[in-house]
Amino acid sequence: MRSHILSLAAVAAIGAGVAVAGVLPASASTDSLTWGTCPTGTSAPEQQCATIQVPLDYTNPDGRHIAVEVSRIKAADPAKRKGVLLTNGGGPGPSLDVPTAFGSFMPQSVRDSYDIVAFDPRGIGYSTPINCGRGKDELTRDLQFSTLSFPAGDGSIDANVAYSKRMAKQCAANSGDLLPHITTANVARDMDQIRQALGERTVSYYGISWGTKVGAVYRALFPATVDRVVIDSSVDPNEQGYDDFRAFSGAMEDRWPDLAKFGVANEKTVHLGRTEREVRRNFLALEAKLDRHPVKLAETKAPINGNYLRLFTWQLSYDDRELIATDEAPVPVLAQFWGAARNLAAGKATQADRDALAAQANGLIAKATSLPGVPTDNLLSAGWAFSCGDAAWPRDVRTYAHNTAVDRKQYPLTAGAPANFAPCSAWASRPSQPEPKITELGRRNVLILQNERDPATPLRTAQGMHRALGSDSALFTVNAGGHGVLIHPNPSRCAIGALEAYLVNGDFPAADKAC
């Protein structure tokens, strides 16, 4: 579970009409899908949607089938069309509107050259969604358990154990028939069903965050049908499940220097200090004060405590847009949030402060529950389902108590939450098959893009993906913070230029590069 950007967050060199190396020219594609309007109601008019049926259980392909919803924006210049670029916006979360959402980020030459295709992964959104039976009020109240598993202010994990066991039971009671089959490998198998339905011999791919794992697994399972691959903000395929979550702690520490500089630059609003050292000391003290003296606001059902400050500082750090003043928000969102938290802890919060604090929880829940006809808790449950389905988590509470205490001291910004007991620690189903191994295949076709100070997928996890793929991959790092290279508000011409040259012209980098 990687990306908080729920709305987004989601590769056949040929001359026109000339087929090479197992690639169909555009005219040879035989699309069997019936395209129409999209159920999200938020996509651009040029985006179309269709439904395919795929096996729930690929070991029993003649058994029950489930619906997967697919979206497409056709190549802007049919004369330049090279084929299909399958995309995933991360999460795990909905990706149906990714062709629209990523349209403004993808270079025009890429949009000219490819049909941009996405889909809601199984179990999510409009693709046979899971349901854990939780309503809006419960989701808001439990945010500090359900996104990351934050321990109590005194370090106790008792409430996390109770919450996680309760959620695991709710998910099993409501969607127990689906949960064993909600895996990244099955999403990759669904992707190949989409490829076949589109009538394409090969597809290219762009994926961000969890989408990097989707792409890597697809390539491992179907090496002959994947052409050009770009993965952005990568996970480490050899650190999954619980180990994957624990990486969040170090990632937030990597991001912190940017936030400390931000605090100094916005001292008149946030009042946390005039040096980076002062900002860190006072920020940690503010968290501790709110741990000791939590506040309830009429404006939200979420308790305002130290964990609330930790959670939304982490979430806002994903995107530099939250650190930038605009005409609409002359005070950056993170500065408003920090200043409001400080005023609340000091007992002098204004109504504007209360609104700024409540807006984070209320806004996240509004986004997460905004898809018409989708179970209310789907988008805040599906990420756990994939992590639980892909890799077995430890079961012993003592393991979590020890690791949470260790990480709470070593990584105070996240207070041990990524190491804590979580729903996967009590999940009803266990993985039935090992995950496909991500290895070097002898085909150099994976470009990895990575910000150096990413609060979700740190540089070291992208380096782990690079090691797993070996000489099949090239790694381009960007001296930037935040989650996502392509969607960064100040895009790297070096990195995006490499993406464009590769996807459009087939020019794969000769070596790794620090942009």
C-alpha cells in the first residue's frame, strides 16, 4: 500500500504500418472490447471504458469469473501509433482514470504514439471490489490505525492489535471468497487478459509506486509480451509484506531535510524555529505534547493527537505541491497544517486552524469514498488485502511489540507505526503460492526513475529493484523529494527526457544516471 493520491494514483518501436520483433502494426490490432462511458464520471470525454471477465482463480480457469474495468485514451496521432501503453497509478488503488490524470504529465510525443490504457485492479473500485463493511464515521475515527498502524502515545500497541483483529474478521466476513485471490501476481495475469482482449501481441508499460511491482511481476510472468517498461518510484521486490511496510520509517527520515528547510522558510506561520535543528526539535516536542493532550474537534471524528500530526505530515510530504504557495493557497497547505497544530496544542486555535486540521482527515475520507457504487471502505481496505495476499506477515504479537519499540526510538517521525501490528498480522487467508521471482532475463528493457528523498519508496528500494533486474535495467535518480518523478510539480527534464526517448524512439540509456 504505497500511494495516498487516490485520484491518480496510477511500453514496440515500429514505423507506421511496419511490424518488427513481434509487434503488431496499428492496423493489425483486433480489439474485442465494447467501449463506452466510464463509471467514475470524472474522466475526460476522450477516455472510454470497457469490462472484461477474468478467472477469479487462475488455477481453475473454468471456474468463477470476475469483472475488471478497463479504460483507454487512444493515441492522439493515429499515424504515429506504436501500440498500447498499459499504466498503473499505484496504491494499490483505483487506476481507471489514470489515462486522464496522467495526460498532462506524459510528453505529447508519448500520447501521440500510444493508446494509454489503465484498469482498476481486481478487488478495487469498479473491478469486483472487496468490502470490509466499514462506514465513513468508523473510517475517519480509525484513520490512525487503518493507513499506518500508529501505536498509542505511550507506545502501547494493544489498541492496534484489537483494531487489526477486528478489521481482519470484518474483511473475511464480507469478502472472504475474494481475499485469497487478491494478489499482485493475479493482477499481472489480468493484465495479460487485457492485452489479449486488445488484440496486441505486446504491450509497453508505465507504473508508479505499487505499480512498479505490478510491472515487474508482469514482466516476470509474461516476458515475451512486454516491450518497453518504465517504472517510477520503485519498491524492492525482495522486501515485501511486513518488510515493505517497515521501509516507510527510513523513507520519512530521508524526506525530513526538505521539510525542515520548509519549516525554516515558513517560520512566521509555523513557529517551529529558525534553524533546521530547531524545527526538528520543536516538531517532535509538538507531537509529544499532542500525544499527552489529545484534542477532539467538532469538525471531524478523527482525534487530533501526535499521531494525527505524524500521519498527515507524512501524507502531505508525498507531493511538493503541498509545500508551495499558490494564488488559491497563498500559505502552503503543510504550513497551514503545522501552524494550526501548534496553535491547537497551545490552546489558541482559531476557527481557521480547526478547519485546516479537520480538512486533512475529512478530505482523505471524502476522496476515498467518492466512487459511486463502490463500497465505502474499499479504497482504504484494498491495500491491506494485497499486502496480506502477496506475503505472509508474522503472527506473534511479541515480534511487533519489540520492533515497534525499536523503530519508535530510531525513527521518531513515524513513531514505530510501520513496524506495528496491522490487519495482515491477523488476516484470515494466507498466500497460497509464492510470488514470482523478479530477476534478470537477459533483455535490457526496464527504465527505473526515482526521486532521492521519497517518503514512501525510498532510494534504497529502487536500488533493490535495480539489483534484482541486474543489467536488464537502468536507474535514473533525481535530486528531489516527494513521491513520483513523472508527476512531480517541477519535473526533471533529464528523467522525463529519458522516458520520452525510450518510449517513443526506443533509445534505452547506456548507463545509470544521476539527474
